Amino acid sequence: MTDPAEQTVEGTRVDGVHVLGAISPSRAGEFKSCPLMYRYRTIDKLPEAPSSAAVRGSLVHQVLEDLFDLPAAERTPERAEELVPRAWEKLQAARPEAAELLAQLDQDEEDWLAACRPLLATYFDLEDPRRLEPAERELYVEALLDSKLLLRGVVDRIDIAPDGAIRVVDYKTSSSPGEAYEATALFQMRFYALVLWRTRGVIPAMLRLVYLGNSEILSYVPDEQDLLATQRQVEALWDAIREARRTGEWLPRRSPMCGWCSYKQHCSEFGGEILPLPEQQPAESVDVQPGQGVDEDAAVTLEDRDVVRHHQDGAASSLG
Ligand code: SF4
């Protein structure tokens, strides 16, 4: 499904400023995984059928967001299950493709919704939401770098401890990655940490990925050098994307991501013919006006560092 950062942004705090372009961590990851997939999605804007896993992920995110609207004592597994039908209604209203997906799957709605239950149950194994009072949920964040590149995204949850320490939390309905892919998974969190540092002047104390697919949490403590490296990498990636735009070379790169790619019929790696570039391409740089989004570009690789894995959050209410 479309990145929420692409959907929810109507205006931006940098309205009226000339920016080179904008990137979110998801688009960044796409370019790194496969420039051709990035091109089809971002430049050609080819339509994609939503996947069942992506829609279910959006639904679980909605339930977890709604859960924190309840008084703390009511945030129980039973109440979470009760929230599912309402969350499903909201999701279908916001994203009609979600309802279309169910029609395509020809699956009973109740059965399909029931598949959320194990994911929600896992959430309660990992965190106790009665002990949490998030400072922010589904927060749109953006920061303009000196290079005029706009970084933006939507953070699932921000917790702030009494001493001001910030924890950035993201829920994943998939399973946690193997160690070889940890850095890729954490790139999104480092990106958010960089944006928060640039906008709030504070480096988050903890980055946390909560994997509901296999009941695991990845935690990571960023530092200034780490975030400066993230910024350099994002900007280097931006240069690579501009070069691809200049040369028109968007090479396919086969990887496990191909299993989820909608563009195989237009990919030479799978016997398809690569489509000609569209005559009209989205502008590379843009003046951001109120109510106007901007195209985004980018991707990155990061070195691995001190990732902690655990299966139960025994200190859910602290940032330790
Ligand atoms: S199938 Fe694989 S190599 Fe081809 S465009 Fe998709 S992700 Fe890239």
C-alpha cells in the first residue's frame, strides 16, 4: 500500500521553500533494494495491487493506535479485539483499495479479520500498553537539510520519559529480519532519529522495532556520529538517484524483495521487457506550496552496530 507519508501530507512546514526533493525511509529502502522497482513506483507511478499482508499490517496499526485512545486500564487484549471491526471500517473509508482487496481474495470478512488476532496477542506479550502513555502516535515528521533535501515520514509512536529521553517505536507485523538485514531494518529508525534530532535538537535515547510476526523486539541506541553518518548516506543516495534520472538507467536488482514485487512482468530479471521511461517525469526539484506534496527519492546502506534483540519487554514503561 502507499506509504502513509505519501498519503497524509497535504502541506508541509517548509511550505514556500525551494527543495531538491523529498525522501522517506520506505522510498529510500526501495531504491537501495532495486532501482527499477523504485522507478516504476516513484517515476512511472504504475499501479500496484495491495497485498493481503500490507492491508492487515495497516489494520493492526490502526487498532494499536485506537487502543491508546482508551483509558490506560482498558487497554487489554479483549478490548483490542473489540476495536478491530471499527478500525477496519476506518481503514476502508480512508483507503478504498483495502476493501477491493478483500473482494479480490474472495475471502470471508470475519475469517480475514480473525487473522489479526494472533498479531494483537503477540503485541500484548511484548508490551503492556496499560503502563505506557505515548507522547505521540502516527506522527508526521519532516526536516529540511542544509542541502535542501527534505526528509519526512510517519512515526508510529514516540514515548518520552520524565527526564525527557525519547524512545521511537515502530510496529511491524512481519517477522524480524536475520542479522544480515538488521542494518536495513534499522535504517528507517535512524532516519526518524535524524529528523527528530534536526527538529527537536535531541538525539532519541532508544530506537525500537516491535515485530509482531515472531514476537521479537530490536532495540538500538543511536549517537551523534551514527546520525551524521545516516545523513551523509541519505545525501549520497540522493546523488545516486539524480544520476539515475540523468542517465535514465534504473537497473533491476534481484533480491528477496522480488517475492513481493508487482512489476515482474516488466522486469528483465523475470523475462519481461523493461518499459520505456515516461515522457513526462516528476520534477526533480520543486517549490513546495501549501497543500502540495513533493516527489521523494533515496536509499541507503548502514554499518551494523550494537543491536539488542529480546522477546519480552520487561521494562515497557521505562526507556531502558
Ligand atoms: S522483480 Fe525484483 S529485480 Fe525486478 S523490478 Fe521487481 S524487485 Fe526489481
